[in-house]
Amino acid sequence: MADASPRTDISTDAETDEMNQRFDSGKSIVVAPSDSSDRSKSNLDQKILRRLAQNREAARKSRLRKKAYVQQLESSRLKLTQLEQELQRARQQGIFISSTGDQSHSIGGNGAMTFDVEYSRWLEEKNRQINELRTAVNSHAGDAELRIIVDGVMAHYDEIFRLKSNIAKADVFHLLSGMWKTPAERCFLWLGGFRSSELLKLLVNRLEPLTEQQLVGIGNLQQSSQQAEDALSQGMEALQQSLAETLSTGSLGSSGSSGNVANYMGQMAMAMGKLGTLEGFICQADNLRQQTLQRMHRILTTRQSARALLAIHDHFSRLRALSSLWLARPRE
Amino acid sequence: MDRVRELASKKAAVIFTKSSCCMCYSIKTLFYELGASPAIHELDKDSYGREMERALRVLGCDPSVPAVFIGGRFVGSSKDVISLHVDGSLKQMLIDAKAIWF
């Protein structure tokens, strides 16, 4: 087909569409001038018809492209739904997987990622142990057998505290961020982990019957852990205040004078020192958690400890399941 | 060490701290919460501060502050204090040393 002459741009887009619609049967039209007296008129017709044909072709191609794009979107959406379902299934099994929307940039690099992997392995083992414990409790196993399993679970808790103390040295902010936990668990985050006093509150009703002595013991334990938590929280607030003050003091004079630069560097050095003390707070918070669990274990009988550990695990499992639902929720 | 011992025996509850130490602030808060009024000695404000800090390390206090003494006896640093508090021993020690009454 010959190129349309640029002189004869006689139609607007609307007109073209209308004309195209009338001719829109996909058939090409053969143009043949009938006689010489109509030649000039038929030349014009020819050009118009040629233009119309080209517009039709362009519109057809555009429709094909759009169709291909939509088909691609549809199949991507299907794939995405499948992936989300797989992810949800994996999460419900208690395996921790961080979603792309959740991932923080790990400045600690390998440390944080390594910890996350170790933590997910720790969770898997925990799930296995708890299942074993649940089976034993439900089948009315003897105290001796229960004790072995319960001791195993307690030892396993020691393991996570050991892992946490390692990562606290390398990347305390990863622990503090709670990004290694699921979203719903993060609601309850306190100094990089759970609040012992809250955990005990959960258990008090589930552990009946308790002897008078046990009741007093658990009550005291709850109070002690609460007091220690408050003390550590206040220390953290003091640290925040101190850090803010350190960074805010200093002259607002012209930059570049050696006095100001020395001031600035001095401030930064002091601030660095303060940041370094965060590790100590996380360590003491974990120490508190570990001590509280062990003390609870000592106050309770083996069977009561077993039920307590199951209840604690159920609590966190539900939070993790809630997190999975949350992450998979339909969004506008 | 003598100075540490001397100061530690002057009151039922004694805590060696540094003014900038926030963990010391936590331990002090805990003692106040229990109703104790410990004597506080800030090593960075004491002319013998450095020697005292060394003496505390020799006693096994790590980090050197906060260093807690009850009834003149060395109890430990923050980790020890928290552990003792959780199992109820801290309160009993304070009662025995007459730092608190209940």
C-alpha cells in the first residue's frame, strides 16, 4: 500500500473511528476509479480509503497487544495466588518465612540472616518436641517419661537464649526490631522478646489445681518479673533520654571550625558508647525471661510444667497463625 | 579494695555505679521499688574511682558497674541481681540485712 499523502489529512480521530467502524469487517476494500471524469474525486477517495485502512490496521494491532497484556496479567495473578497459598500453608506449619513486604535491610548482613535461619530451625525442633509432649500428656504417660520430655523442652529454651546472646553482640538492632518474629508477635515485643509477666498471667488460670504454696510462689514470681521488667524499661528510657541529650548538645556556630568538629566527634564517640550499652539491656531482658521460665518450672510439678509449656506454645502458635492470616489478607 | 569494703559496710544496701550508666539506673530503680534505700557511690565522681573499679573487677564483677553489696557482702552485677530477684532471694537478703522490713 502506498504511503498516504501528508497533504490530505482530512479526518480527525473521531471521524476516523466512525468511518472505521462502518468499514470494520476486517475485509479490505479494493479501490478502483470508475471513469476518467471522476479521477480527481476517486483519487481523493483512494487516499481517504487508504488512510482508513491504515487506521483500522493500527487499531487492530493495538487491540491484539492489549489482549496479550491482559492475558499475561491474568496468568500472573493466578500464579501469585498459588504462591500465596503455598506460603500460607508453610507458615501454618510453624515454619517462619519473612515476606518481601516485611524484610528489613540487614545492616548486620549475614548475622541477622544466619540468626533468622537458626531461629526457624529452632522453631521446627520446638514444634516436634511439643507434639511429643502433647502426645505424652494426652496418653497419660507416667511422670518419669514426662520429665524427660519436659527437661528437653526446657533445655531447648536455653538454646534460643544462647543464640540470641550471640546475635546481640553482632546486631542488637535486629533483635530489638523483632523482625525475626511474625507480625502479631511483634505487637507484644518488649526489649527483643516476650514479657515474662504476661506469660505468667496467661498460665495462672490454666494450671489449676495449684497448692497454696504454689499459688504464692507463682504470684511472687509474677510480681518479681513485673518489677524487673519495669526496672529495665526505665533504664531504657533513661538511655534514650541520655542519647538524645548527647546528640543535641553542641554549638550551632559555623561549621568547619576545629573546635566544632572536635565537639561533634566527641559527641558521636559518646553516643557510640551509649548505643553499645543496648546489648546489656537485651541480655538482661533475656536473662529475666530465662530465669522466670526456670523458676516456674521449679515451682510446678512435672505434669503442671508439661501443661504450662503446652499452653505457652499454643499461645505463640496462635499468634503465628494470626500473622499468616494477616499477611495473606486480601488487599485493595 | 579497702575503700570498696569500707563503703560497702557502711549501709545495709550499697550500689557502686557510674553516673552515665543506664543499667545502674535500672538496678537502682529495682531497689527503690522494693523499698530499699541503698547508698549509691558513683565511681566517676570519686577520686579513687579507677582503683575502686579495678577492685570490683577483681571481685568478679563484670561489668564493673553496677556492683551490689548487701549486708557488706558482694552480691554481684545486674545479671546476678535479676536472677536473685526472680527466685525471691534478693528480697530475703534485704530483709536479713535489715535493708527492708517486708
